[in-house]
Amino acid sequence: MVLEIQRMSTEDGPGLRTTVFLKGCSLHCRWCHNPESIEPQPQVRWSAARCLGCSLCVAACPQGALSLSDGITIDRSRCSACGACVAACPAAGMEMWGEPWQVDDLVSELLKDEAYFGEEGGITVSGGEASLQAPFVGELLSRLKVAGIGTAIDTCGMCSPQAFNEACACADIILYDIKDCDATRHGLNVGGSLALIHDNFRRALGMVAQENKRLWVRTPSIPGMTDSQETIRGIARFMLGAVSSLEAGAALVERWELCAFNNLCSGKYHTLGRAWDLEGADLKSAEEMGALVCAAVAEGWPFERICWTGMIRNES
């Protein structure tokens, strides 16, 4: 179940990449910037910018889930995501989040982009959580690898060891999300099992050591949740101690990205009829992000293997 194919990405691994976002996630992060990716089934969305106000979608809905007042309202308790409204809309004002793809068709679509990947670029499979569709992801990346395409997977590690191994088997690069260091706080803000995520991180380290894969770690800096120096220090201590040698723990992680919070996704929550905990939260400053980098370095993390990325607050 594919949510979106995003081309010319520079944020999902090295070089220019095409990122395949899959639908369905095993976590429920309070700050999720892609809430449309959480549920595994397709979902209908309404685009105000393209809507003509013709109400053809309302008439077409067999469940009576749509109404037209100040824009289109979707009663999601009644919507079956049948797609009748999407087919009826003359202006693409109704769209479907989520579409089933066959591996053969997706490989053919992705190979169209081969010319611009260069030496560093390639295909990244992301989510939601890619490991929830592990057989599909494993087959997709295997086919791309045979075709000579660089492959990467973005995962939170919240899956069974078997699914993790299958999904990552043919990935050249593992982008691993570590969101917190405290199990109680992780449970409240993210869900899932931090212990399982830590165990799969150790599996990723083993893949790097034994199979010559590359490993990047990404940590979101979320106001009031994961943006403290204590949190970053705790994650650094975990990663440094994840193998018997502290030096090896750092050497196996090629890059640790601290990802600055952005507030551009509130419209998605509105479209889904949901409130967002971080509505109106401010961006981080460059100084604040730099302080988090310094906190990790103070724990012994190599300065050359950590950076911060993303939007920052304009303080001019």
C-alpha cells in the first residue's frame, strides 16, 4: 500500500533520491508530520485549493459520508474509501491517500528515475513504517539492487526481528529513527517498545559490521518532548554502549542527524479532522540545535559524525 512517490528528494539519504512512502505505521508519534501515513488502509482527502464546489462528490458517495457547506466535510466513521468521490470529481479536489501497487509495476516506475541518481543517489523506502510490509519491501529492494540502483530503507525499528531482517536485507543504507532514550516518555509520546527498537538497532549494527551496509541515525528535535540535552545525551550513551567497544559503537554509525522540528503539517491534521498537539509550536533556533550537537559530543560522540538538519527560526 503506497502513499506517495516523491522524486528529487535530498532528505532521505545521500544524493538525489526517489522516496517511496508506504502506508501504515507501528508507532503513533504525537508530533507525526505525516499523519496520513499512520493508518494502513486508504483514506480520502479533500483539497480546498482545487475544489469547484460542484458537489458531484457528495452525490456520488454511496455511504453518504460527504457534505458541502463551508467546503467538503468527510464523516470518516461512514467513509469506506471506495473512491467514488475521487472518480466523480472533475478537478482533482478529492484524492486518495494510499494505493496498492504490484512490485513489477513499482520497479518499472522507479527505474524511470535512474538517470539522475548519480553515484550516491538511489531509492529510499520509507513510511509510515516500511517493515510492516516487509515481504513487499524485501522483494522491491532486491529487484532494484539487481538493476544496479542504490537502495535505502527508513525504519523506526518497531517490528519483529524477522520483519526487520527481511525488510533490510537488500538495503545498502539503513536510516534508523531513534526518537528518545527514556522508555516511559517514549511510551507516552511515541508508543511501541523502546526495548524492541533498541534490539533491532543492535541488529542494524550487526548488518553494518558483517554485510558492509551503511547506517544513519535520525532523531527528531520536538519542542517539550525530545529537544532536551538530557535526551540527546541519553541516546548518545545508548548508541556508544550498543556494542562492546565504545569506539566501534560510534564507528558503525556513519551519520547521526538531529532533525529540527517543522510546523508545516497542520493542514494534514485539519484534512483528517484531527487536532495536532503541536499546533502553533515555534521552530528551533540554530543556537538551540547546535547546543544539542554539543551535548552529544560531550558524551563522547564524534563531532564529525553528527549534524543537525531542517528548518530553523529566523531571528534576524
